[in-house]
Amino acid sequence: MVEISIAPESQRDALWTLFQEYCQELSAYDGEPRPLTCRHYPYFDLYWQDDTRFPFVILYDHEPVGFCLMQDIGTAYRIDEFYIRLCEKVIVLMLTGWESSEGVQAEIEIARALDKPVEFMEAEG
């Protein structure tokens, strides 16, 4: 079962581990070396400190498999970083502004190009 929720402080280390995997995959793709320290991404801790930032964790069978770091920019939510370790389908969390988000639309397009199902989930609250 897939669950998406705001990551509590207790899951910050698990998200950091996933973030390091994400950075290594990016480095393999673009050739830019990324050190395995928070200095290369100084905003990481702010997702648990700043009221305009939201660290979502993606769980599969209760295990963290991905994250979505989002920011409220006043008129919409912006996806700052997004990563899923393994993906059999894409679930779009329909927050305000998701339709106009270039990142969300790119993820949908990539999923469909790879014949992955795309599901849409209403935001709670």
C-alpha cells in the first residue's frame, strides 16, 4: 500500500538517506559531483523549520521509498525536489496549483511515456 504524508521529524534521517540516493543518481546523470553532506543542499533542514516548506514522505508497505519537498510560494505550491526509488505508478496529490506545475506535468508525461498508470489523489484538509 502506498501512503503519502508530511514527514515528521522522526523520519528526517530516512529522507536524508533517500536524498543522498537522489543526489547520487543526479550525479550519474549530469556528471556534477555532489558531496554526501547537507552543505550541498542547505535548505534540507528548513523543511522541518519553515512554515512555508513541506517534507512529504512516500511510503510503500510502511517503508520510505521517496520524498517530495514542496514550498508554498504564495500563489501555488512549488515542488523543489522529488524522488521515488521504485515506481510502478504515479500518484498526483492534487494540491492548489498542481495543474500548472511544470514538474507535476513532466512527471505525468514521463509516467505515461513509460506506460505507468497515473492516479490522482484529493488533498485532505
